[in-house]
Amino acid sequence: MEKWIDEAFARACEKMERGAKRAAEQGIIPYMGQKDGYSPAPYDGNSWWTGGFWPGMMWQLYAATGRDVYKDEALLAGRFNPTGFIRAWPQADRAGYAIIDCMMNLSLLYWASEKTGDPRFEAIARIHADTTIREFIREDGSSNHIVIFDPKTGRALEKLGGQYAVVQVDQQVKPARVYLPNRAFVYRPPLAGDGLAVYPPKAFAGDMHLISIRPDAGGEYRNLAENPADQRGEVEAYPHATANVETRNESGFAARNVIDGEHIACGHGEWPFGSWGIGARTDARLTLDFGREVEIDALTLYLRADFPHDAYWISGTVTLDDGYEKTFPLAGIDGPQRVELGAHRTRTLTLDRLIKCDNPSVFPALRQIEVYGKQGAVSRRAAKSRPAKARPLFHVRRFADDEVIFVVTQDSVLPHEGQLVGQGAALNVEVVCQLLTVIGNIEGIAAVSLDTFRKVG
């Protein structure tokens, strides 16, 4: 290469090496340079669309220079704490957090050692796995989701297994009993496209809203599938319904409709007639994810019964995580059809192999599914817990020009920017914060109430 190219490349490498070391110290994927370091990406610090740029640059520089500083920053190893665990999240106040999910990534470190000949990556994986066995796994074989370590000593301070809560996202939407694996509730009001079609006419409308969340310790036998707050896409609250097909991708036929708690089956389309439509597919499959293992023994199906528009299924098959399968008969009726399963522990339930009746209509559909059983044990905490934080635990921030995202979390951060935009109304941050009322803190999640959103400015 010409001399000026060599010099420019050397300066770039020098700058990127300083950046790699600084990013490693901060424990983040850099998003924007600041005077005292880098800022993390918006939303959760990792999943912004630019998140892949940084490790990509690190790999390119490692390929060009062979310097380990770039390889170490590109790999998961960059989050390893030498006291014995791989850090889960990049935020400074979560330096001691580790999660069971990290186990699925350890194979990458073994691969790295195999390909590079460097035994350090394999050692990191083995150390983290040993810590997981020792600190995450309970006597009954189940596991905690989060363990908080002292980042200086590696001592386990607190063990968290998720949180049960009752949330109501709008006064027009039924309360939902949900499981929060990350002890955080995130909700995106369904304002885009035809998202509002499956909610009552005044839901998410106007300039006043009642939103609430409280802990839920109930372990009684009940329908574990119902969740009026379920949403399409990625979620942080369970149960959650997904499918491999939804008729014309319209909200009126989305999988989430079958766990909304409504049973009116004599129509189709907009509220209250939402259903799961399969677009005449013969390979339709619906999956319920409870977010953790639950104990179940029966399910009840309500087929859509908008006859003669509708057809119906004469049989279906349910599959559980333990390999259990049961094929059962169905009938073209407007009402409950119960299927006994026997006692099982499972995280997911899949409904497929749906056989349509001999009927000219090509529109069989499911109105509601109920799954009966008991939820798992409430999270167990270490005897010595961290003191509760006094800062507000209900956080409202801008999500899009016509959408507000509500976030409830134990470790909430301050709202973005000076104004929030939602439903066409400008919401002043200071006014919103003044409306927050923290009414308790039980088992790791705050019981909070945001009494009103008022149009200001």
C-alpha cells in the first residue's frame, strides 16, 4: 500500500484500539461518542439496528492486524467478570447481573477456542457453567432466571426467578395476570395500522388513561392462558400466543386474540369478534408460551361459530414440551370443548394438525383457548436483599411519533427528552412525573399507579 494509506490505517487502528478498551471498560456496545466515553444504544442498549456494526468492525480489525484486543471485544468474552460469571446487561448499575439464558451462548466460546487455538475462551465458558450449576439451579431441578453477584467478589447477593403481576394497560382493557421473567413490564399501545380493531372502541383514545400494575402471588388452579395485554411481536410478559399464519396479517385474526378473555364467537373481524384465522392453510400451527414451566392438566377450546360463513375443525393435536401429544375430536358448536391432558409440566403448548370438516367454507377459526393448571413458584430471594430504590419505578418514554411505550421496571431510568408524543398530545415530562404515585414495593416489583395522562402544553 502507499505510505499515506498505511499511515491512515495505523491511525484508525490506534483510535479503534482505544475505543475497544473503553467500550470493554463500560461493558456496552457503543452507539454514540461522548466526552467521557460512549453512550449505549437506545431502548435496551443492545438491540438497536446499529448493534452489529461494532462487533463487525472488531472482527475486521482482528483479521487485518491479528491483535487480540479486537477479538476479545468482538466476543462474548468481553463481558466476562473474572470473579466467575458472564455479565448479562451493559448498564453500569447491573454490573453483577447474570442470567440463565447465557448458557445457550457458551458454545460460541468453545468454538472460538477451537478455531483460534486460544484456551481462554473455553475456560471462560467452563467457569461460567460451573457458577450457573452452583448458583442458578434449585434443589428441585428448576432454575432462577437472574442471579445478582457482587462484581468485586463474585458472591451471590440475590436470586430472582421472575415476577407475577396484574397489569391493566388501559381502563377499557381487562386486567391481565402475567409473568415477567425480567421483572419488567413493557407495553406498546397498538396504535399502528389496524391494531386498535380488536380492542373496545374507546381503548387508548382520548387524553385520560388509567394504567396500573400490582404484584400477584396467586397460585390457585385457574386458566393460565388468558392475557388481554398480550401483543404481536417480541414481548416481556407471558403468556404469549404466536402462530405460523394469521389471515392477511390483520389484527382481527391474530394469534393474540385467542387469549384475550373474550368468548363471543358468532361473528368475525373487529372487537368483540377477534379470532385466530388461518388463511385456509392446512399446516396452521398455534403456540402458547407461558414464559416458564407451569403445571397443567386440561385445555378448553372455543371455535369461531359465525355459521354459515365459517367452517370448523373435526380434530386437532396438542403437543407439550415433554413430548406428550394428544389428538382429540372437535365439533361445530358455539361453546366450550374441553380436552383432558393429565398432569404435565411444560413451558409451551402447540396446537396443530387441525382437520377441517367437509364443508364448502374455507374459514375455520379459533375464538379462545383456555389452559388450566397452576403457575410455578414465586421467585425466591436470597436472605440478604438490596435496599429498595426510592426513584420512580413507572417510566413513560417516547417510542414513535404516534406511539408511547409504557415501561414498568425495578431499575427504571429517567424519561427521554423534554416532551413525549402520544395520541397527538404533547406530554410534559415533569407533569407526568408529578402524577406518579408509588404505593408499595413487594417481592422485587413496585406496585405503581399512574392515575392520569393529561394533555398539556
